[in-house]
Amino acid sequence: MSQVTTHVLDAAFGTPAVGVGVTLDRQTHDGWSEVGGGATDADGRIGALGPDRLEGAIYRLTFATGDYFEATRRPSFYPEVQITFRVSGTEHYHVPLLLSPFAYSTYRGS
């Protein structure tokens, strides 16, 4: 399993958000470098998002929320959502996204 995982819940429907594209990037001196990515499965999760171990650094997840809402034929305010966070150890980092067309929230999960 990747050291960083995520899942997306469509809070408007109370169901997993299927097919949301997600990229995992690492901050470098020159900007950002892609580390991994994928799309959410039928449970709204991505287990194989990146490497099993990451070096300590600043990372971000970018969720293609506009594409998701377009595919579900709903208007939305956010074309993408970016969550930036720090990896500083070897423990697992689970970063969920609770999503609706005009709001979102996140937290560090387990």
C-alpha cells in the first residue's frame, strides 16, 4: 500500500465519488514534481497512489473535481481541489476529501 492514500465521498449524495482523478506531487526547489496518481475506484478510494515510502517533504494531492461533476452532469464551483500537507515520518497518511458541488472539507484520517 502507498504511504499516502485517499478517498473521496460525494457528500451531496452520501456515496463514494467514483472516477475522480488524483495526482500526488512533491514540492521541489523548482516547483512540483509528480510522484503518483490514479482515479478513485467503486468505493471512492485509491490505495496505490504512490510509493510505499516517501521522503520527508511537502506534498499535495490534486483532485480533478470539475471533471467528476461534469461527468455526473452537475454544476460545480471548484474545477479542482488541492490539499497540501507535510510528510515527516514513516507512518501512513490517509487524506480524505468530502466533496459537494459548492463546498469541500478534508482531514487527516487513519
